[in-house]
Amino acid sequence: MNQIDIYGDIGESFWAESVSANDVKSSLESMTGDVLVRINSAGGSVFDGFAIYNLLKQHKGTVTVKIDALAASAASVIAMAGDVVEMADNALFMMHNPWTMALGESKDMMKTAELLDKIRDSIVTTYKSKTDLSEQEISDMMDEETWLSADEAIAKGFATSKTSERAAIENKIEKPW
């Protein structure tokens, strides 16, 4: 089966491994049929996330998403592209309001706030396409920065089932001794 691994930051990153919309587009161009997308990501660029989501939704073939450990922020948006969304029973799904850093005067800050509200609405629309939750319920969850276990994500409609595979979560902290 065709496979795309989304491990690391979404979008170009200077600090860590990353997967961009261009990476996924290039991969999908050479694939026909069903695709397995494995996710372990804390998120990143919401715009790359939207593009990857749309590329996967437009792909001709079944898209199965497996959340191996974490689908947070923009990665949780990408996960919504799956016809099937499976989560390891020890995996987590996280959603929150979009945020950014901005510079400028008060008018610039107001424009940035308006843009963040539009982005938020787009994220809500994406989650709503997968679940039976109301826009208000999704908005409330985003306001709270909600973390869901596999069982909770399934109950709310963000995932369809649990995998029998357990994700290995590694400790990346190097100890001095």
C-alpha cells in the first residue's frame, strides 16, 4: 500500500523534521489507489495543514489515517482527511485556537485578529466535516485546548476506531550521566 509518514512539524521547519504540503503533493503525484497516512506530529503551519488535508481529500482512493502517537494542532486537521481514522489506544488528539506572532501598530493587530478568526472558522469547518458535533461544541473544545484519548476521539467522531498496534513513545532527553 502507498504510505505517507507525517512525523514532525507541518510545513517547513528550521528546528526539526518536517513535512510540507509540497512533500505530500509530490508523493501523491506518484501514487494510485489507496493511501495510508501515518501521523505523529505536534502540528505546525495551518496553511500547509489545510493544503495537505485538501490534497488527501482529492486523492482518488481510500485514505486511511493512523495516528501513531500524536495528532495535534495542524496535524489534527490533516487527520480529518481520512476516510478511516484509526488511533493507537495510547495516542492523543489535540485541538486549539490558531495563534501567531505579529508586529505593528493597533490596526495591524486588529487585522491579524480578524485573520485568526477566519482561520479558526476554517478549522471548525474542517472538523465539522468529520463529526456530528455542532460548530459551537467544536469552538468550545478549541477554546479549551482539548486533548482527547483514542476512546474520546472516537466518541466525538474525530476518529473511527482504535488500532491494535501500540505506538512507541521515545524519551528524547539525553541524560548527562
